[in-house]
Amino acid sequence: MKKIILALIMMLAVWQAQAQVKREFRGAWIQNVNGQFQGLSRDQIQRTLTYQLDELQKDGVNAIIFQVRTECDAFYPSKLEPWSKFLTGQQGKAPVPYWDPLQWMIEACHKRGMELHAWINPFRAKTKTTNVLANDHVAITHPQNVFAYDGLYILNPALQENRDYICRVISDIVSRYDIDGLHMDDYFYPYPAPGQVIPDEAQFRCDPHGFGNIGDWRRDNVDVFIKQASETIHRLKPWVKFGISPFGIYRNKRNDPNGSDTKGLQNYDDLYADVLKWVNNGWIDYCVPQLYWQIGHPTADYATLINWWNRHAANRPLYIGEDVERTVKYADPKNPQSHQLPAKHRLHKQMRNVKGSVLWYAKVAVDNPGNYGTVLREDYWRYPALTPEMPFLDNKAPKAPKKVKMVWTIDGPMLFWKAPKAKKWGEEANKYVVYRFVKGERVNLEDPSKIVKVTYDIPVKLPYVDGKTQYTYVVTALDRVGNESKGTKKKLKL
């Protein structure tokens, strides 16, 4: 009987490993615009972020999208824009004691083997909750470049001066920080508000750039910016991934035969964001449509939308923005005893072009409503995953690590190795994957259950058993965009 039970346990472990892919983007957004850090000291903020990162790491998250620019402000020291009120409580006031949240987050994420994507809002210059702007804020120094709309200030996307300004901010972030990605959310032109009119009609009539209607003109303004931002990023660091998380509906079928069978607000018509053009032209490196609705939503059904994006946005890696709270709030229409996480997970697995997801938002995921995080860590994301490859950025793997060996230290046995030689960025090892196999087990680097560590650091601490148990450890190198080298083996007794 014991042998049968053991065999069943092993079969279950194999099934779980096979059910999980080795490459998948597993992200989480950490926002500041909700004020979760206001009123907290530096140490309190760091404790909050440390707790969130530790729990997300247990859940299987491999990338953090961290908001660093909310309203033409900064969560990092900047000579271009003032410190954010969402950090210190007052725009333009530096943190005391002084620290750099962006640099701190890069180090904290890399320590956990996670990517860090810096998230900026490009055009929003003032949120509705901000009443006092710093003297060096762009809306104060260049008021002519901003328009008011529904309690917001917006940097006018029609002005090349504004597009250049935002790209200077992007250049500053990309050049000074070792980020893995630069991320923008869904705000380009403002969301429509009843009774509000974007005040650019006169500007359009004065200089229409050859366009016959204002909608096409506005879309072109944003197109020009997205292309410029992409070129700015990749000119400085070709490996930094440029991603956008658009609103979840591109166009409704009633407006476009190729649109989705939905009836909600539209990127193309209402926000003037032609996301599919950016994907198909390769101006962005990944796309995360915000599918925050539930399966069965009357005007924006999740199942309809994930199928639509899977069919139409495959020219770049496609990840799905997931609303944790709404997913556990609604029952599965086909299984009323369950919330919708299992059903949404099944839909993901059916979509050939969906390569991952991003959780909205980190704090909610950590709070674990409906055991959302527990299911991730114990089932769907039980084993580590590498982020998807991006061959359009670089398709050549680095050379394998060298001289893998175990060294006894005061902290116990440690696994050391040396980085492979490289002549250019595409050959450099950026982080490493450590696999472990028991004696007699076939070495299979496609099995994610054998990954014991994804790390930016050398060495890695090894678990000691009895000094007699034999293992084969394999170390591979990953370059800046995730290409994986061949493995270097080392047999050890631990």
C-alpha cells in the first residue's frame, strides 16, 4: 500500500510539473496613486514593500511593475520633476531620512530573482486629489503646455515639446537605473467625462497635419509619442522592455467589424490609443490589456475579450491584466460553488498567444481574498518560471557558466560559479538558473519543478541533508532579455 501511495504522489508531482510552463510572465502592479504610502515613514514603507515582495515571491511572481511617476512627479531623485506627494505628503518635498525608492525596489526585486519594471504615467500632470503643485512642476513652469479636464491637468499630447519632455524623463530613468522594463498604463488622452470637452479643437483646425478629423489627429499624436518613446528606450539600453497596459477593449464590433463583441469604452475611439498599431509595428515589447471584468459581464465579458486579444495581438508577447478582487467576488457561471480563478486559469491555458498575467494589484493579491494567492503558490504558480523570451530584442543565448563548485563556508555549503565571458550586452549573463536533480534522475532543463533558484547573485546556499545524498546541480546563464545558456553540471553529496 505504501508503494502505491508513493507512486501516486510521484505521479501527481509529475502531472503538476507538466501542467506548468517553464516560461510565463507573472507580474504584479504596485501603485502609489492610491496613497498607500502617504503618511508612512521610510522604515514603514520599506517594511510594507518587503512584506509584499516576500509574499508575492512565495506566490510565484517573477516581475514587479512599480509606479514611479504618477503626475509628472517622481518616486526617485530627479532634476526634471519634483518628489511625489504620494511619497512624502507634499509635492517637491524630499523624503526624510533621504532615500531612493526606485533604487531600493530594484535591489529588493533582484535580490528575490524578480524583474523590476518602472511604471510611469506619461501625460497626466495632476490628479484630482492634488491641490498644490511644486514650484518646479511642469504645469507651473510651462502652463501653456497643459490643459485642464475634469479636475485633471494633462500634458497636451499634440505638442512635440511635451513628447520630447516625457522622453527626457524616460531617458533619465533608463540611463540611471538598472531597470528591466519601462511600463505605461492606460492613460493617454483622458477618459471621457460627461459634459467635458478636450480643449484642442482650435489647435487641430490650425494645424491638422493632413488629417480630416480630430480623432485621427489625436491618435497620430499618441502614435508619434509611442514610437519616439520606444526608440528613446532602446537607443539607450536595447534590452529594456517597453510595455503598455491598455484599457481592455480595443474597439467594439458595432464600430469595427474586427472589434470585440462588447459594448464598453474603447481605446481607439475614446482614449485615442491605437494599441494594435503599436503591437503590429513592434513599437512596444509587450502588451497587458486590463481585462478586469468577470466572465459573464454583460458588456465586457472576460472570456470574449481574452479570446479577442489572443487572436489580434500576437505580434508581441501578450499578458493579461487580472483584477484579483473581482475574480474572487464573482462565481464561475458553470460552477457556482467556485469563484472565477479556476475558470480564468483554464482560459489562459487555452490561449496560444497568452504568455502570462499581471495582478491588479499587489496589496490585494497579498491580502489573499478567496485564497487567491494560496492557489497560486500551491498550484498554478507552484514552481518558478522564467519570463518569456523576446527574440526581436535579442535571440542569442550567452555562454554557459564556468567552474561550478561547492565551497564550505561559515554559513554552510555554497554553490559558486563564474560568469561566462562576453564582448557585448547580448552575450552578458544577467542572472542565473539553478536546477537540482536526484541521483539517477534524467537531467531535463524544461522541467520547472527542478528549478531551485533564479538569482542575480553568486553564490547560492545549498541545503545540507546528511553528506551522503547525491544530487546533480545544473547552472545556466540568462542574458538581459531571458535567453538561456546551456547548463553546467556538478555532482555533489549533501
